[in-house]
Amino acid sequence: MKTKWFREWGWFYMPTAWPGWILLALTMLFCLQVFTAIDRRSHSASDTLYGIFPFWVSAWTILGWIASRTSDKLAR
């Protein structure tokens, strides 16, 4: 039997096993690093938002895809 890393929680997924928590922490650390690197050189809030958008969307999309593949699906 496979261990489920995530559990559906509305539109989102909640980590339930240590691999899920590690993936969530790595995604959050990546986003924090991208934010600090881009914000250091931006001149306005919109510069920062335009700079982080592709990285953040990609990171959270990949995490969401992994979570959907390793979650417990409810029978519908």
C-alpha cells in the first residue's frame, strides 16, 4: 500500500506525510529566495510582482500537480 503524501482540503492540498511537508517547505523556501533576489533590484512593487510571477506560478503549479498525484482521492 502506498503512503499518501497529501489530502484534499477544498481547492488545496494539505500535507499528511513527511515527504509532503518537505516538498511544501522547499517550495516556500524557493519562493522566498526568488522574492528576495528579485526585490533587491526592483524599483517598485509592480517590478517585483512581474519578476516573481513566472517563478511562483511554476513552483506552485508543480507542487499542486505532485500533490494531486499523491493524494487520497475521494470517491465521487
